[in-house]
Amino acid sequence: IMQKKRLMGDTKHFCPVSLKENFVLYPGLQEHAAKYKEKIYYFSTSEYRDKFLKNPEEYVAHNEPLQAPPLRVCLLGIHGAGKTTCARQIADKLGIFHIQFEEYLQELILPKTKRKVGPSFDEDQEDDDKIPAELEEFSQPITKTETAKRKQEVNLTDEEEAIKANLMANTELPPEVLDKIVPDWWKKEPFRSTGFILDGFPRTSDEASYLSEQGLCPDVVVYIQVEEDDILNRLFPPRLKKWKDKRHKKKEYKKKLKELKAKKMV
């Protein structure tokens, strides 16, 4: 005896409440299924199933088919794997936004820190700051007020401190900080209707759990795996050039400083 074909709801195996309220295609579960007008609907949680049954007409299609959300992609991989290069190409081809997560964090604190922070940006920073300051000290007198301003510490909020600690030492971002950053890409315009490729997030299992708990599901997650030799060949030449440029700049500063000291002694 052939079984009668099961009629699926408008959202098929995705939760209609998640689609309506969060504009996310969240897979439903059989244990949270419900029937409405001879069609089977699956829900991500029992709470969403109960919410649907209270007012089902709010979540089903009427005159037109339900609108599907845009593409949301998470692109992952170790540093130097080529995530950003690939993400830019994909974003241009698909017409979606490219969000580089660490770069976005830098922009949030840049107005106060005045420069990017992190291990790759702090190399030789003390020397780079010290020599120009010595040059300025010899070339023109600095008032006490100016000196005090330079020594004045930047006051960061607790959220900004957490972001800085994450960039400096890879310290875990607390959920309350993520709450003010990540959900907007799913829920607010122009990202909500256009879609995006999120480069470098989630980076840990806790961040992946955060997305799941918030109902923020990417449509695709891509992990780029690269051989260590390929990463070395890609990262070493620009790092070597950067080191040579800094060395040359340091020599020039020292040369000017020596000249200024000689003039002052005369």
C-alpha cells in the first residue's frame, strides 16, 4: 500500500517563525512539527511551534510566496590562508557585502586608539614613536601642556577594552559585546536585504555556539585549508619588505637626529 505523500508547509523543512521574525532559514526538527490546513510545518523550538499555532496566518504565505533571505556566508581559515582575498572576489561576484571581522573591530576603537592595535601592528612601535618625538624635541620646544596631552591616557569603555584585549591577546569577546555587533548583520539594513560574506567569524566554538543560540544561521560555512609552506611563501616576502622599510626609516631618523644634535651644540 502506497503511503500518502506528506504535504510540506510554505517553508519546507525550515522554521516559518524564524523566517518571519529573524529572516533566517533555520532548520526545523521533526519533534517540533505541527499540522495546519493539511500541511506539515517544522519548527526550530517548541516555543516557536506554540507561537505559530496561536496565530498561524501570520507565518504562512497568502497572495505571494514567502520571501527567502539573502545569502549569508561565513569564511574561515588560519591567518594567511587567503580568506580576505577570496571574500572580496566572492562579494564582488555575488553583489553582497564583505565584512572583515578583525578589521571591523579595529574601526570600532580606532577613534580613541588613533592606530590599529595587535601583535602585527605593535612591532617596533616604541622605536617608531620614540625617534620622531626626539626629532621634534630638538627641532622646536614643547610646552608643558603639550607634554601632558601626549602622556594623557586614552579612556576606553569596558566594551572597548574587551575589543582591544581580543585584538591584542585573542581574549574571548563576551556575549554582551557580540550582541552589539553581530546581530545587526542579520537584522538591520542594508545587510538584511543584501546579504554578506563574513570573513574570520566565528573563530572559536563559543562564538559558533553564540550564533546558534541567537538563531543567526549562515547559509554556507567555508573553511580554507592551506599548506604551511604556501602560507610561508605568501606572508614572508611582505613581512621582509616591511622590516627593511622600517630599518631604512630608522636609519634616516637617526641621521637627522645626529645632525640636529650637532647644530644644537654649535
